[in-house]
Amino acid sequence: MSTHLKRILITGGAGFLGSHLCQRMVDAGHDVICLDNFFTSQKSNIVHLLDRPNFELVRHDVTQPFMAEVDEIYNLACPASPVHYQYNAIKTVKTSVMGAINMLGLAKRTKAKIFQASTSEVYGDPEIHPQPESYRGSVNPIGLRACYDEGKRCAETLFFDYHRQNGVNIRVVRIFNTYGPHMHPYDGRVVSNFIIQAISGQDITIYGDGSQTRSFCYVDDLINGFIKLMDAPDDVTGPVNIGNPGEFTIKQLAEMVIEMTGSKSKLIYKPLPKDDPTQRKPDITIAQDKLGWEPKIPLAEGLAKTIEYFKSINLADYRKPTDHQVQ
Ligand code: NAD
Ligand code: UDP
């Protein structure tokens, strides 16, 4: 085996983003350990990898310590959709904070390079637009989204303290809304909701008046950014925004999905969830300058691939992670 092949631990590896990362790393020949507690995912996302000799699946919760000898860790374990991360808010904080402590401890002992999947939610409901990494955010620390936002902010703090105090080699990426195949059909995020509603003839649920904006990145672009950050020189710790600066209102997204699916679904309006950010768009100057990264796949192209994926799966094979509703 050549020396560039690595032992890579991917927490949350069965989830939407994790399963794409596992695929890329297994295909590159690395030895991959996929660790997941299957809270918001199912084995179906990685079942096709189970007979590959360089892929190993471990059912484990990151709030508990984990021992393995590894060269790189990608820490993705955490529910990402507001409906599911608000279902058990205390567990969400534990997953982010205790998960980070456990994985950073593992990185310190094994001298592994460690990557943290942070989020644009660290910016909260931002007062500046677009958001550069230097912006410190506007987060409600006691609101319904705080378990996720503050959990991820504390995880960033831990990453930088382990880096300063223990010399751990860290990479922190702030991910903006990403979509694509392998999203759970009952994930509850806007792209999966709208596509499932459109292809099954249900009303499309717009929260608020649909004027809030998001910037949507196709998953393949995002994973390229992850790998570029992990392979960058050691002084490129991040945080680095990775996302697509194309900005759309939620109403525009609904109209695109209806047009692309040829659906007869109607738009219906529901109350805006509490603390729902009104606008979000990444400033990707650092990713462009330090990583030579920028997204390549426009929304219409990525949506077409995602619609095709959701049409190809059997919804009866999926269990709702929780019955929680946004408030
Ligand atoms: P996802 O819900 O599909 O995947 C998360 C995975 O983590 C799931 O497989 C879940 O079962 C697992 N998990 C949750 N809690 C765990 C625990 N305590 N122990 C072990 N495994 C656990 O979500 P995703 O979109 O793939 O997100 C992956 C990561 O990226 C998350 O950390 C999320 O916060 C971050 N992120 C994603 C987005 C996005 O738009 N997709 C945006 C910002 C940040
Ligand atoms: N949203 C919506 N209808 C849905 C799901 C979400 O209008 O069925 C809105 C939500 O209120 C938010 C945006 O779409 O303004 C993105 O929501 P998502 O849960 O995907 O992620 P967020 O960026 O809020 O974490």
C-alpha cells in the first residue's frame, strides 16, 4: 500500500454529507471508518459500500469516547435539520460539544488531522450581508435554534483551544445550505420538503411569506471544498465558508421546483419558525484565495439531479427520524 493512503474516521458518515464523503474516500482507496448512531439517517445511504474491503461501519454515539488508530477525522455527526435538532435540544448540545471533545481527544492522542463541520448558523440572523468569516454573528443564545447554533459555536471554540493548547492540526468549515441526493426524504429541510411535496402532489409549505433568502450549494461542490481544506497547508485552519453565493428567496425556490417537476402543487403559507434567519449568503473570498475553490454547479442543474434522486427512491423504505414540527 502506498504511503498516501490514510485511515480516515468519518463521524455522521451515514448521513447526507457523510455518505458522499465516505464514497469519495473509499473510491480514493483510503481505509474508512464510518461512525454513526443513525438518528437522522439510515443504512441505505452507505449500504452499497458495506462489501468494500476498505470500508467499516460502526454504530456508535459521539457523545461517548471512541478509540481507533486513525490519520484523519472528519467530525460531521450532528442532526442538521431544525425539526430534528430541536426534537431533543439537550442531546443536540451534547452531540456538538461532547462529540467535539471526544473527537479532539482522539485527534490529540493519535496526532490525526481533524475537520469540523461547522455551519453558517454560527452567524445567527446576520446583520451584515454577505457573511465573511470575520463576522461574529447575531445568535439568540436562549432561543429554539440555540442548541444547534451555540453547540456549533462552542465546538469551534474547542477546536481552536485544542489547536492553541495542544497543537492539534485542525480544519473548520462553515457550511451554508447544501442539498442533493442522499438527503433523507423526511429530513424536513426546505429542498427535500419542496421536492417530495411537488412529486407527490402535496401543497408546498412556505414558512412566512417566502421572502427570506438562502444560498444553496450542490453536494459535490461542497465535498470538493472539504477535501481541498483538509489537504491545504497546515496554517489554513479556517474557519472557511463553503457555500454557493447564488442567493434565492424561498418563494423562488418553490417556483423553480414546481416548474422543474411539472407539479400541480399549490403554494401554502405557514407561520415563520422562531429565529428563522431572514437572509444568508456566504462571502467565499477566503475559499477562493486560500483553497482555489468555488462552486461549479448552478441551482437548476443541482435541483434536476436531486429531483431525479427523489423520484428513484421508495418513500415506504424510509422512517421519519422524529415527528417533531417546527415552531
Ligand atoms: P444529516 O442529519 O444527514 O447527517 C448527520 C449524521 O450524524 C446522521 O447520519 C446522524 O444519524 C448522525 N448523528 C447525529 N447525532 C449523532 C451522534 N450523537 N452520534 C453519532 N452520529 C450522530 O445532516 P448533514 O446535512 O449530512 O450534516 C452533516 C454535518 O454538516 C452536520 O454536522 C451539520 O451540522 C453540518 N452542516 C450541514 C449543512 C447542510 O446544509 N447539509 C449546513 C451546515 C452544517
Ligand atoms: N422552509 C420553508 N418550508 C419548508 C421548510 C423550510 O419555507 O417546508 C424555510 C425555512 O423557514 C427557512 C428556509 O426554508 O427559512 C430554509 O430552511 P431549512 O430548514 O432548510 O434550513 P435553515 O437554513 O433554516 O437551517
